[in-house]
Amino acid sequence: MAGDAVEIEVDGRTVRLTNPGRVYFSARGETKLDLAYYYLAVSEGIVRALRERPCMLHRFPSGTDGEKVHQKRLPKGAPDWVRTVRVHFPRFNRTADELCVTSPADVIWAVQMSTVEFHPWNSRAADVESPDEWRIDLDPMPGVEFPTVRRVAAVAHEVLDELGAVGFPKTSGGKGLHVYVRIRPEHSFGEVRRAALAFAREVERRAPHLVTTAWWRKDREPGTVFLDWNQNTRDHTIASAYSVRGTPEARVSAPVRWDEIDDAEPGDFTIATMPTRYAQVGELHARIDDEVFDLDALLAWADRDDGVPDEPPEV
């Protein structure tokens, strides 16, 4: 039923796609080949989101209704043109050679290896230990609907504007929102995490009934949105912009404009709708590398907040 293999020409490379007719997304029946065509349609955006970053792959060998495989090490059988970056895991004293995307062909080869989701680090191969991306994760507590997430996003946008930081929002592909801010790769993961916590606490001060920064779930108020500052910890990853999520509906973590958030619904963005949207609105994160923010102001806020409890040790 999966059909004969097909060959896809992309970026001067030939990628052989086996089992192209295998259904990966049960809600509408999109296949492995449909997934590859989606990533080709948004190739500029997905490569920008992943370029030269260590990348963990979420693979679904039998489709998204089946088992998910979290893969840090590059799958065996990669062609010699697929680049990797070696990362070290001190806790286990191990290393892994992770996928390091530099072209659309790398993405399509990962699809051939049953990858649906791409989860990159917030640092690059040139200096894996120095993040160049600060990530703001708006994670709603159970039962919290998207209108509440929208309200928190508005407060976060207000604080970013006051800081002079340009945030690039996207849906998470689930129930939340992410905002990315480009930073200079001059700080450790610990410093970026500390700055992210200071920002989250400022948003919490302005919307205390909507926002929580409490790390322990038992301490979070029902009905709030958790500003997950800990996503900036070393080796913590979230789905990239334009990454498909492993859901039956084939939802996408989709870049949006700030002025779209009030009307956006997470389910609006799927591999069925995104190619047309991308053709119409373009790559909404195209300017992200031009808008670099200095973390010093946030680190000063962190100094101000020193002694505030509820910050677990880095893991």
C-alpha cells in the first residue's frame, strides 16, 4: 500500500523516498510523500529555523498514530553530504553526532528516515555552548483555552517592546505559543536561562492572574499560562518554526505576525493549509537574524530578582 519508492530532486541532490504512500497522518490521510512536499513548499523557512544547529529528530516509523522515536544521533545510512555536529552530554560523559541542517536536501533525507518533527538547539555548530536564540514558551495549564494564551502573548509583546527586543512569534503546533528573539552568542546557557526567568517574572508581575513562573507543577495556579523559561537550558529543545507536529491532523508550528494572534487558532495551520499560506505571506521569520538583542538589560533584571525562590537547579 505504501507504493514504490520515488526520487526527489532538491538542491542539487537526489533523495530516494521509500514507502511514499504510507499514511502518516490519520485525520485526513496525508502520506510520507505529502510530508516531503510540505517541507519543500516551506524549504526556505525550515532551513532558516534549523540552519547549522544540532537537531534532535522525532521519528514516526509507522506514522503518527504509532510509536515515536526521539533520536539525537544521526540515523545510520546517511549520505556523505549530510552534515553533523558533535555535542557532549556531561551528565553521562557521552557524545552524539546530531543532524546539522544546511540545505533542504537534509530535511527531505530526514523525512525519508521517518522524521516528522525537528527540534533544534538554540545554539549553532560554530559554538554549541553559546546560544544565539532566546526562547519564550507560553505553555497553558490543562483546561486553559487559547484566548488566555493570546492575552499573555499581548503582555509579553508589551514587555519586549519596552526592552527594544524584536520577538518572532509562532504557534507551538499544540495549545501554546513560542516567541524567538535572536541574541549575540556571548552568553552561557545559564545566563540566557537566567535572563529568560527575569523576563518571565516581569510578565507575571503584570498579569499575575494569567501567568505563572512556578517551576513545580503543584505550585501553579489553575487557569494560568506557564512561561517556561527553562526551555533555554542546555540541550532542551522545542519544535522549530515550520516543523510539523506528530498529531493526526498534521499541525504545524507556524510563524504568525503579532497582529494575527488575536484571530489565530492553532488548528488553522497544517500541512494542508501552510503551503498556500506560505506562498501568500512569505517567510515571516526572514528578518530574525537582523534583529539581534542585547541581554544586558534582562541580566540586570535578574540581578534585581536574585533571592526570589523557586528556581530549580539546571539539568
